Amino acid sequence: RVVKTKKEGMSFGVRTLLILTLLGAAIWAWSYLSKNEEAVKNNILQNGKNAVSNLLDARENLENFKFQEAADNFILAHDDFNRAGNTLNKIGAIFSPLVSHIPGLKKISSAVNLIAAGRNISSMGRDVSEALSIISDVPPSALLGEGDISLHDVLEDFNKIVSSAHGKISKTEKLLASVDASLLPEDKRELFNFFSRKNA
């Protein structure tokens, strides 16, 4: 009985320590964000604007069948999302399990998920656009099995890219579903809804 009581006491102590640790982390997170909110916000907003601009350019180039230009836009957007993500990593990587439960920090949680989704979309867009660019440059002679370019190899590579994209689509759907669209500026919601529909 004595041994059992000690184990129970130890278990209670561990639970109490865990709760106190989480509470302390939450308080520290709140203090950190309060002091650095403006700098974090400005960094994310600027890189976010750049990413959105590049995604809009990519969409326009895709609609005009300018696949390589679209791929370049997606690369730039991916870089922008990475820069914004690096700023949030100091917060998101440490407090991502907590931020959605702390009052007033849902914007941070949505930003973390939106940036992750943006990275996936940019990566998929780049790969698919580059593949489409290669296909569009295949000479007619390749259709007859002539020349140095094998149409079979090109299409096989494209299928691999599409298969790889399917895995990212599932992750992106979950990330976009967790983003509160009402927190986004009204003029950016159209782009958000566009990519949400594309991943649905």
C-alpha cells in the first residue's frame, strides 16, 4: 500500500509539474508576443504581400499558358513564405500546440497554417508549371519517336510530379480548413478562396 501511495503521489506531482510548465510557457509566450508583436506583424505582412503578389502573377501566367514564367513566380512566392515562416518559427515551432488555446492568439495559429499551406501550394505550382513548360516545348518530332527527347520519359516524369502533388494536396486542405478566412484582408480573400477551391 505504501508503494502504491508513493506512485500515486509521484504521478500527481508529474501532472502538476506539467500543468505548471504549460502555464508558464503560455505566460512567457504572451509576454514575448506583446513585446514583439509589431515587428513580427510587419515582417509577416510584407513577406505575405510579396507572396500574394507572386501567386497572382503565377495565376495570370498559367491562364496565359506561360508555364515557365508561372514556375518562376511560384519559386519567388515560396521564398516569401519561407521568410515569413522563419519569423513565425520562433513562436510557432515552440507554441503551436498552445497558441490556438490562448485568448487573442488565433491570428498567430492561422498565420502558421496559412504560411505552411502557401509553401505547399508554391511548391506544387512550381513543380507542375515546370513540367508543363517542358511538355509544351516538346517538338512535334518527339510524337513520332524521333529526336533526342522521349515523349514517354517526359510524360512519365510528369506523372511522378502529379502523384507527389496529391500527397501535398491532402495536407494543404487540412491547413486551409484550419485558417479563419475572416482574419484575412478582404482584398486577399479572393485569392485564398481560389486556392481553397483548387485544393478541394
